[in-house]
Amino acid sequence: MRSSNSQSRWPSTDLLRRAAFVKEAGPVRFVDTEAAARYLALEAHTLECYRSLGGGPIFHKFGRYVRYAVDDLDAWAASCRRVTTAVPVEATIPPIGHT
């Protein structure tokens, strides 16, 4: 037996209107931690640690949601560019236990 909700149209017209509006917004500007990590070829946990310790890409908080602007990910990746494996003048991440 089908419920009355299964009889309703999916997707709803309201959802379709909102989807069209988002489509017109252009390219995706913000991504969640999982997508940002995939974009940077990192683990999501790595970005979570950077958020806690510092030294990672700039992020935004929308309520309880963490989002990364794609432009900020590109800028951070460019700032990590090196020509040698020698330690840079200023380390971007302090050693664990450093006060």
C-alpha cells in the first residue's frame, strides 16, 4: 500500500524553482571539507587539523557548517609551493607540543 506522500510529485515544483536559481548562480564558490580535501589531494582529517592548529587554507563558518572558497584553496596551494625540501624560513605549522 502506498502512502499519500509517495503520490506527490518528486521533485516538487518549489525544489525545481530553487534548483534553477542555484544553477543560475554560476560555478560553485564554496565546498565542504570532504570536497576541499579531494580538491587538494589531502585527507579531510588533515584539513580538520589545520583548522585547529593553523597553517591551513582560510575557511568560512556558516552556522555550524565549515566551507572553503575554491579561490582560497588555490591561494593556499600556491603559498605551499617550494623549490627545495629544505625547511622554509618560517615554518607554517608549529611542531606538536610547541608553546
